[in-house]
Amino acid sequence: MRYSFRMVFNPLGIRGISGNTCRERGFVESAPFSHVKSSPDPMRLNIGVWLAYTSKSHSSIVMVSMVLLDHWTAKKLVAGLLAAMAVGALLNCRLDAPRQGWSRRWGPLVPHKTFPADCGICHVTQGWNVLRKDFSFDHEKETGYPLKGAHAGAACLRCHNDRGPVQSYIARGCGGCHPDPHTSSLGLDCQRCHEQISWRPTGLIAEHARTRFPLFGAHAVAPCENCHPGAPAGQFRGAPVQCDLCHRAELARATSPDHAASGWITDCQRCHTPLGWERAFVRHDFFPLSGGHAGLDCTRCHTSGVLGRIPSDCYSCHAATYQTAPGHVASSFPHTCGQCHSITAWLPARYDHTGFPLTGAHTGLDCTRCHTGGTFSPLPSNCYSCHAANYQGAPNHSALNFPQTCQQCHTTTAWIPSTFRHTFPLSGSHDRSCTECHTSGSTSTFNCLNCHTAASTNEHHSGVAGYSYSSQACYQCHPTGQQR
């Protein structure tokens, strides 16, 4: 035959089947094979080793014997099992059998000889294990004690039996019926953490907020045992609050960057939050990480593997970029990159060109359009030094020896239209090419007589006092080109 065994918590000291000698010696009977001595205090945990016959096969397992062990010795022997079994034991109130029934997992039927002698109140004549279907009992009305949660489905005999008045257990609160896996270290008020529906703790986050270590982020969902190894036995005191004392394994794995080599072994909250180790936040106030520096891996700048202080000047990190940048080395550009560049990108550069403001068509040009020698040394700021070819190709400029101060007639926006103001209106018949009037190769002299012949001019000026047929006389009398 095959046997199976299980530990059954028996807080009420329920006796089992036959064994007068056991009763006399104060043992609780679970089966003829083993006995556990009962504590005289019902609040203490009584442990029975139940050996149940499960089949008629000829295999067996090792039978646990706890013969003649007193209560406290037995308790020590099962201390390691107590934490794992506590939840199952505490849930014994769940509905494994009808309220008026009895489950074999609880052991032999508890005696109830003190019940009314009229068995027909509960039982039917067909058999003792069948109860009346119309049996009902209003617990709150008859006793003044409402049954809530798991208690509403508990078998009546679990609390009401020959082992003593149930009022004595109620007076002791939850511990009157339920063993305390916390060994009284958390007090006797179970309702601080538990409800009557189940033993699953509730309100622990708020409870923990009253300690020196409120639970946020990943700590709020971590099993209690992760920080409190003695949690199953109710030992919650003495847990450290320093990150490194609980997270030594994470510190050992943090090698990129190497936290230990950098001396980052304490004060984890400087960079990390309770939400997780990833996406650490470093207070980089001494060198703000913005623009192109934002989001870079730390090792891009801290190349030695140790994240200590490094120079904050641009050239210390960007020397290679400086060496390959056009004209920088040849022109001996200063290493103060911030004068021309921003942290967003190298281009476009924003060199302060106040010596020659880059306006109009000069705006946005590549530096090498003006600085053609491969260097960026200062250049002459007069227009002709860059635009000699434009001057030579412009109509009349060379022929009339126009001055090379281009800004007298032109703007930086475009060559045409020019802004030159001719003191003699060029309108009507005078809207002509410059060389038709300025025939000497210079704009400082002009000639009116090429168009205004002597015959026609003399005829129009007969009788005019002081008349003289010359260009200067024409301009003197007709400065706007109009007849008088």
C-alpha cells in the first residue's frame, strides 16, 4: 500500500481517532503511527503529522515520525518549513467542503458531543455524512458575530466543537485560530495588513511609507524577501537603506562604464532612480550635455574607462576634427572652437565677421570664395580686391576710368540696379550711353557738342546775351537739360 503525509495545523487541539493512552499523555492523535504532543495553550501552534492511506498499491514513501516530541521541539524541527507552509495553513478557511460538511484533508471528524442531542437538526437518516438541505443558521442574528470573507464559507465544525468555547478564541483575535508566521514580531493586529477575504497583504506600500525607506518604482513590486530575508518569519527590522548594500551584484556587473574603477560604489541615487538602472541621469552641470553632446555614450569622451574629470575645452576632444578642417592649421586658427562653431554641429560656422560684415550676396558664401589661398588670414576689405574681374567687364568702367570704390554705385545685394545719382538728369534724349557724353575717358569731363551742333545751337540762341558755344556754357544755362 502507498501512504502520503502532510503537515496540518491544529490550533484548536482537535483530537483524532482512537488512542486512550495518547489522550491521557496529552498527545494529539493524527494516526496510530505518529503523535505530536499538544500544547496546553490553544494559541500556540500544534503540528500533527497526518499519514493518510491513499491506495492499495504496495509502494510507500518514507514516513515522517515525530513520536514523543514535545511542542517546542517539533516547532524547531519544522521552522524551515513553516514559512513555505504558512500561506497554505492560513488559508484553511477556504471552502473545501460545504459549510455544514467536513473535508478529509482536515483529518478525522472533530467530536461534537456537546451539540444538541437531537441529531436530526443537522443530519438525515440516510447517513451521518449527509446533512439536511434545508439546514440554515443566521450567524450574525443568532450570535452577533457576522461572518465575512473567507469566514462566511468556513465549515461550522472548524470553530464550533468539543475543544472549548469558541468565545475564548475570538477573544484572542486572529491568533486565537490562526498561527502567526511572524511569531508576534509584527504585533497581534493582523488587520493592519490582511483582510478577511485572503491572507494576501494589503496596504503595504502605505505602511512602508511610514518607515525611513518609502517604496517607489521597482521597489514597490519587489518581493519582501529580496530586502528582508527574515520576512517569512516576520523579521523586517534591520534592513539597510543604502543602495550598494542590497545591489552589490548589480554594481559588480556595471562595467560599461566601470563603476568600481571610477569610484562609483555609493550614492547610486545621484545617477539612478528607483524605476530602473537603465537611462541613468548624471548631473553634468560642469559641462552641460546639449546639442551634439546630448545622448552620447559616456565612453565617447571618457575613453580611459574611468569616468573622472576630463578637460572641458573643445580641442582636447576634437583635435582630429580641427586638423582636417579646411584652412584651420594653415591659418593658425585658435583652438577656441566656440568662436565659430556651436555644440549643435560644426556647420554652419558662425564666425564673427565684424571686420567686414557679411551682408547681401556675401551672406552664406563659402569662406574659400574670398579666402582663396587656403588660409583665412585677413583680406583687404575694398571691393575691387575681390571684384576686379567684375569691374573690368562692366560697361564703360575701364574706358571712363570709373573709381574703384564700387559702393558709390552698387550695394552688396547685387550689381544691378546701381545706386549712382547723376546730377544731370538722364531722361528723354539724354538717356544715352556714358561714353557719348564723357568722351575724354573720364567722367570728370563731358562734351555736349557732339550732339548739339553749332548751326542748330547758334540759331536757337540768337539774341541771347553772353551766349557761348561750349559744353561748360551749355551746362551753366541748362543744368537740368531743359530749355529756359
